[in-house]
Amino acid sequence: MFILEKKAEPAQQIWTHIKRHYQGEKVAVVGVKKQLPQTFLRNKQVIFYESLTGCSLLEEGKRFLEKFSKDYSAFVFYLDCPKEVAEKFIEAGRSLGVRVTVTMEEKVA
């Protein structure tokens, strides 16, 4: 279970994370419409879902996890959400027996 702070090159960051922590697993990258770094990751054969509207991220994300937890062993939520929300996503995944990574807002120093 991971929380990633989004960096300047989020697509590369997510791909590196998937290679390092989810080698050989069936992973779904989930995000809000029009915000996923699609081209780069699609070339890597990563499965995408742009199904969250952003209105109520946590409720939508939990429904998504419940619906697809039997199809994937890991999920990467590309969201830019606060850390508290990210932790709730991770708990929801843990209760369903799947591994979850969530991107959170980049901290401004």
C-alpha cells in the first residue's frame, strides 16, 4: 500500500513504481477523466480506466474497487487527492484484499 506524491514526471514515476512493486501482477490505473498520462503508459500495456468524475472521489473509488477487486490484484489511483483521502482508499483496498497506490497532491514547500 503506497501513497505517491506526484512529481514533475508523473507518468514515469507511476511506471517505475509499477515495475518495482507490482511486477507480474495485473494492475489497473484509475483516474479522473482527461487527467491520466495515457500515451506513455498505454505503450507499456497498462490497463486504464478514466471512470472517476472527481465529484466524490472516495465514494466513486470504493465502488470501483468493489466492482473490479476480483479482476486485478493491484490498483493505482492517479488522483491528486489529500493524504487523508489517500489513506481511506488504501484501507478500502486492504479490506477487499487488493494492493492500492494513490497519488496525492504535491506538497509545496
